[in-house]
Amino acid sequence: MRLDKIIRGSGCAITSGDAIVEIDAIHNDSRKVTRGSIFVAVKGYATDGHDYIANAIGKGARAIVYEDREAMERQTKALDTAGVTMIETSSSRHALALLAANFYDNPSHKLTLVGITGTNGKTTTVTLLYRMFMALGYNCGLLSTIANYVGTKGEEAVNTTSDPLTINHYLNEMVKAGCEYCFMEVSSIGVEQDRIAGLKFKAGIFSNLTHDHLDYHKTFAEYLRCKKLFFDRLDEDAYAITNIDDRNGMVMLQNTKARQVTYSCRSIADHTCRVMEQNFEGMMLKVDGMEAWSRLIGMHNAYNLLAIYTTAVTLGATAEEALTAISTLAPAPGRLENINGPRDISVIIDYAHTPDALENVLKTLRDIAPDRQLICLFGCGGDRDRSKRPEMGKIAQKMADRIIVTADNSRSEKTADIMAEIRSGMDASGRAKSLFIEDREQAIRTALMTASDGAAILLAGKGHETYQITENGKVHFDEREIVMDAFNER
């Protein structure tokens, strides 16, 4: 594509060089630059792309986008930049997103893009929406924490919200494959870092807002602001769909131009839901006065299912079509995934890694099986929000009969230090019913070996993940394999 078309509407200004040149690719990593590329110098949190401008030019970059003129001039001072177009912008990060959208001919305008934001439930909701609309006969795409799908073809995902180049690449592939819808997780960090700038959303969904990512945002108010920005930027022809049972649900709508749609499990709203009964096999719901059975369990999943029902009918499906599809949906991988074992033991694997998510899952298990021993095994991620660690210890103490604290992606931190911070949230009674075992496999085997007959054992934090992240990098770690091996050894 020609350079002038790529930078159109992006706020970028050419300071030297030719706009009528052909561009083959856009990169913000100088190592990937090839002859004929644009290199966008983005100031990151660990490195500054401006420090690699000379490297990009040496590899054949045809254009350089920068925001720091002094840094650019230092890098190009001793270079021959003839044939290289220099482009200045006020924000390279924002420009990268707009250039990426233009380069792929704005694919988000050619399908119905639906984004969901919130602390918990994003992956479950987008995955279920993808499966529901596929079941309704539409060809769809999915951009989630777990995987990215173009129709039925999927690849493992890296981030909750990918970088703009990856997002627009996938959206373009979806358009080429004839996808009519794309369902996408939108993280607060993705919003703050302009990863979704230039995308046209037909609907935005808000699930809930609880304690998370304060290592990045520093304050809850800033975390809230970044979530709200997603709705502030929706167009007039879009829909803003919000959970009004969350205390911040209506906050999301305060400045939006989009058409507002509400859902609730507790009060009057455009769409409502009640849980009539539930067990480990599923639950009976009453949605807008109509009954439907779901294989998912838990009040938090009632909210997730109501969110997808609300989205489906808002986008044109009938209530009957939406509820019929809901009855066929299986849980997302690693979300209240149940493994039945000897002695009537149930092992539940769930991704819960925030205080609110852990409390929701433990409450669900307690409600379903109030007389069974409830064991909670969990840890907290290293190099992440430390303030939630004692809070999760306090929640486990309150709701579980026995607790095993262990590793969960400790990264560069010592697992023992993380466990000590979790332990600080417990009083003497909580510590008395807790074990602290650094090795997660040993911790799981200990939970299985010491559980009472009929116990429910929650393995929280890993969910769909099949790895541990240590100071040495990723290592294979699949809780399902460990549980099944332990059961088969009996």
C-alpha cells in the first residue's frame, strides 16, 4: 500500500522524504524490519523504540515514524537517510494503531466487532459469544486470552488484548474468510496503551470491576478510567451493554454516545436473569421470564450467560434462538472445569486469580455442595499486583475448610515470599488449616491424598494454562495431567 494512504487520518506529518512510495509491512520491533517497511518507534516500559531507528534504517526501512525529534536526530545524525521518509507524530503508540488499521484497509469496519471489558468473565463471555453465534449459523472470529480464531481455525493467544498489528492482521484474515462477527476481549491495559485505537466496535460489554492490575494502574480510579474510556469512545450507532448490578456499571455509560442496554440478575433492567436451581452438572435459569438449562454453574456464570443473551438479542437474534444456543454451550477451558475421581472426589480447575473471582468460585462450590469438605489450592503470580495477595488469603480462610498455598507463575519472585504475603492476610485460625507447599505438583498431590471422601478440591489460578512461568522461563505444567495421573495411581 502507498505510504500516503497508510498515514491518512493518523495525525502524522511527513518532515522529509516522499509520501508516494509503496510500503510492504509495518513493524514496531526493529528486529522484524525488512526492506520496504515502516518502522514505528514506540516508547515502551522497558525499551524505547527510538533507540533502534538506526538499526531499522540499516535493515531497509522505507519510512520512520517517531514522536521524539531529538532522539530521532541523534540516531540519524551519521546516517544517509536519502530514500527514507521521516514522519513525526505526537504519539507513536496511537499512530501505530491507526497505521495498522489503514494498512489492512480497516477490517473492523467490514464485520460486526464486539468487545468486552471488565475484571472477571471476559474470556468466558467472548468464548461463549463466539460459540453461540457459530451455532446460530454465522461465521465468526474470536480474539481472547486463550486463543484467536478465524472461523474454526485457531491459534494460541499471547496477551489479553494483542498489539494493533496483530489485531488488525487477524481482523483482516477474518474478513477474507467471510466472518460476519468478531468477539474480542478488551483489557484496561490495552485501552490505555491505544491497542484498540482505530477499531470500530458495534457493541461494548461491561461485566464487572474488582481488584486487579493495580501494579500497572497504581490506583483503582485509574483502572476504572481506562475501562470507561472504551465506552466513552464508542460511536453513536454502537451499543453500550452494561451490568447494572456492579456498582460501576452505570458509570461506564456516563459519557458514551452509544445506545445503552442494561442487564441484571438482581433488579429491573432491559434484560434479567434468575438462577432457579443448580448442581455440578449445570443450572436452570429464568431469562426474561423464559426457562433455559445451562451446563455452566455459578452466579458469576449466570451473569456471563445473561451478558451473551443480551448481546445476541441486541444484535438481532430472537430470544428463543439465543436461549436454545445457550443450552448447548460448554464452559470455556479452565473455567469451573470438573474432574470426577475415586472416593467421590471432585476436582474443579478454574482460572480465578483475583480476590473477586476466587470468592465467586468458592461461593459457587459451597452453595452446590454445602456438606462436602471444600479444599482451596491457589497461589498468586509473581511480578504482578502484590496488594491482592493478603486479600486472597483472607477470602480462602473465610470460605474453605482447608487451604493449600503454592506457586502460580512466580516469575522472578521467590515463591516463598509470595506465599508469605498471602499468609499475612490470614489470622491464627486460617493459618492453622493451611499448608504452604512451594512445589505446585506436590501441593496438588497432597490435596488429593489428604482429602476426605466426597471432597470438592478447587485448583485456582491456572485454568486453561498448561505451563508455569518461573525465573527460568516457561515450563510445561498441566494440572489435568497431574490430577489424572494421581487418580490412576490409586
